[in-house]
Amino acid sequence: MMQTSSLVTEKPALLNPMQLNLDKFRGQEPIRLLDNAILQRQAARESNARSYPRRIPLVLEQAQGIYLRDTAGQIFIDCLAGAGTLALGHNHPVIIEAMRRTLDSGLPLHTLDLTTPVKDRFVEDLFSILPPGFAKRARIQFCGPTGADAVEAALKLVKTASGRKSVVCFSGGYHGMTHGTLALMGNLGPKAPLGSLGGDVHFLPFPYDYRCPFGLGGDAGIDTGLHYIEQLLTDPESGVLPPAAIVVEVVQGEGGVIPAPNRWLRELRRITRERGIALVIDEIQTGFARTGKMFAFQHADIEPDVIVLSKAIGGGLPLSVVVYDSVLDTWKPGAHAGTFRGNQLAMAAGIETLRYLRDEQLDAHAVTMGARLTRHLTSMQTSHSCLGDVRGPGLMIGVEIVDDRQTPRTGYAPPADPALAKSLQRQCLENGLILELGGRHGSVVRFLPPLIISPDEIDQVAESFQRGLRAALAERHPPEEKMPTGVCMETA
Ligand code: PLP
């Protein structure tokens, strides 16, 4: 029987009485976004590459659950939640308690990749939620400790194992911001100033139904995309050498919350398997119940060769891993290293996150809450045709904002309206709702709330969003002449 460490035992009692809650959110004075000395110092001292503070200019002081409080005492609902990291919300008592226990225990907090009872338990628990067949063959590499570093490791792993030099990925994809992972990014903005990113990377069209890359949509769009992929990998004159891997997100997150259809994923699995190409699934944002299953690939009932994980697996603390089929385990000792691979606090927090997700069945809860929010949003669509498309599984929901005043070409969706999306984000913030933008031209409003969100809180999110929408529409500019074509620099 597995030895249980005293650091990862009993479910703790709640630590604090609720301080931030829906009543306090609802009872507060209208929010005023003010400039202050801290924000001014941040703008003066921090890099021009800073991103979120430009759109969410808050000085944060306290957090609990789905709520954040700024230094002016104003309460916000956080539907960004660390870009999808905070499955249990801010400062969840079970995570705080796990961290306290770990700190009090004297466990070394930094261990490189040496092991501890906490690490052992984390690995056992993680393997217990993998598809059983895959778990039997799986190996894990701890990376250090961002999602991008785990993607880098996955690339090195599959290249070493296959001896192949190229990789295939998808338009609209996001796999991180390091030099290597940028090569896999769809968004041209952050890549444009850098020129060659090295690596032999080929982009394929992703099945984006609302704006089908083939102008077809539906089954015809899916079939054409699959035919194109298979043809490219088969044609001796395609110009593309057999790749080491196809790297894919099951739901493109930063790319605008675009879910891949299950049938498309199953076919991608078949195509890669038949050609001995590793299928690398980036579950960094979708993993740990966000989409209603522990891993998003489970919706399609497939098994990848490599799973890349980060964000929620560390309970809000930095942690990233690659879990892969042991047939790929041909790289040499030390082939992927990094000083911060042994974050014990993150592993302790990750153990408790996983336990809570399972005990409270937050996967099913994400489905119910996601459906509730989707119902609100689709009912708003009937009176607001600027909400072009509402999509996404579980609590990973996107609303594509379009310029409904322009006539689209026949069979095409109306053009994106990035100006309205930006103004909507700001107006939502002024109504206490923190949302992020993603997708082409930054025109998709993204909802990534903590998975512990309650039905009443979902209703409040919808209400605040509707208020923000009315305010943004009231200040909307005259229609743009043309569909925007520029690249979008701002991303997570
Ligand atoms: N892959 C996906 C799917 C992501 O959503 C992200 C971050 O948002 C990353 C990789 C990169 O993770 P990190 O920002 O921790 O490097």
C-alpha cells in the first residue's frame, strides 16, 4: 500500500469566515477605476512588455474564492483567475492549509528533481487520473516551472525519440512565450519583431467553425481540414518532412476559445498513429476539469502520446510537467533540466486541488455552471447581435464580438469588432467583472472563472456582463470601413 505522508492527510476545516462574498459584491458603491501612486510606479518601473495591468489597472490587496478586492476596498469577480490557473479560486482553505502544513513540517521546499513523500504522492495521484492504459506506460518529467518550459521539454522529447526535426501545429494555437514555443504560436504579433524562431514548424488549419478556414463550416469544414492534413502528410511533394509530432490544444484558449470537434480529434489520433507521429496534447489550460472532464481529450475518448500540464496542477503555484508514453523515453539523463523543478509547495497544493476536484465532482459542476452561463449569454444574443458566437465547454467560454452593423460576405460571419470587445472589457471591469480578451484581433471575450463558482455567482457574472455590454454599446463608434487585418500584439 502506498505510504501516506502526514503532509497530505485529512481534509481541513475552513480557516476563515467568508470575508468577500456575493452580498458584499452586490452591496458595494459603484466601482470607480482610479489611477494611484502604485499604478503610476508600476507603469514607470515595469517593462513595456507588461500586459494585463494595461487592461486591468488594479492594485490588489485581498482575494477569496472568485473575488478580488483592491486597495480602495472595491470587490471584483475574477473570471480570469490566473489565466485559468485557479481551479479552486483564490486562497481556497484546503490549499492554504496544505501549504501551512508543508511549511510547518520542515520539508525542503526546493529539491531540484530529488524526490520527497509529497512529490511521490503528487505523481501517484496524477497517474491515478490518467487513462488507465496510458498510465501503465507513462513517464513524467518535471519541468521548470512554467507551461512554456513543459512544451519545450515535449518538443525535445519527441524530436529525440523520433530523430525527426520538424513539428506540426495549428493556426490560432498558443503554447507559451519562450523563443521555442513562440515558433508554434498562431498569433503573429509577438513573433513579428523576432524574425526566425528556429525550428522547423508547419501550421495547419484548426477547425474553427464560426470562421471556417475553408469557408465551409460544419461537417464539410471538418472533413476538408482532415483531408488536407492527411494529404499533407502523405504527399511526397508536400514540402513537409515527416514531423516528430503534431502539437494541439483540444480547446484553443488564447486563440479565442475554439473547441476542436471530437470527431476531428479522433481522426487526428488515427492519422498520427498510422504514421508514427507523436500526438502532443497541450492541456495546460484545459486540464484539471476546466472543460468538464479531468482532461479535455477525454471528451473525444482518445489517448495522446504526450500530455503537457501546468496551471491548475499546482493549485495556483508554479508547476509544470510532461507525461508521456515510455516508448518516447529515449532522451538522455539531464536532457531537460531546470533549477525550479522541485516546488514542493506547489505539489502539496496540487495534491489538495486534485483531491477537492474529485471529492466535490467539480468536473460535473463545471458542466452545469458552464451551461448556465451559456444560457444567459445565448439569451443575450437574441437582443444583441454583436455577440456573434457563444462557445466553449465547461467553464472555458468565449463570446466572439462582431460588428453586426456590417454586411458579411455570403456564408461568412460578420467581421470582428475589436474596438467593441476592448470597450466591453473595460465596461465590465467598471461593473466589477474581470474578463480577458483573446482570439483573432482580441475580439473574443473569455470567461475562465474558478470551478467553485456557484449558480448565484454565475447569474451575477451574466448580470454584470450585460451591464458592461449596454454601456459599451452606448459608447460604440461608427462602423469601421473594413475588417481589421492588423496583427494583435497583446496576449497572455
Ligand atoms: N499552453 C497553453 C495552452 C496555454 O494556455 C499557456 C498559457 O496560457 C501556455 C501553454 C504557456 O504557459 P505559461 O504561460 O505558464 O508558460
